[in-house]
Amino acid sequence: MAESMGCQGAYVSQVFKGQSDLSFEQAEKANQFLGHNKEESHFFILLLSKERAGTEALKAYYQTQIEEVLQKR
């Protein structure tokens, strides 16, 4: 997975442990590696967007978007 995302395995381990965040470019490569469909890719990017958001208002915005996607499932 790390190789397909263009990063080190130790970095991916930090991401999984919640110690680092992916870049949006790395997230797109992860989507491709994992074979996510369009809906799954969109949801994954929303999760990343929320995590990387710099203000509580922006986090709340993305949380609302996430909840809307979950309600449609």
C-alpha cells in the first residue's frame, strides 16, 4: 500500500495509528489501491477532509456531509 501511495511503510503505520494524516493526493492513491468505487472514494475524502480541517466550523461542515452520505445508504 505504501509503495502505491509513494510513501514509506512507517508513515502509513503512523496514519493507521492516528499520528499523521494522509495528503489528499495520497488518499486518492489509496482509493485506487483499495479499489474504492466513486461513492467509497468520496466518503474516504470526506473523512480525510474532516480530519484535516483547521477550524471547528469546518469540521462540523464535513461531519454534516458525512452524516448525509450515511443517511443515504
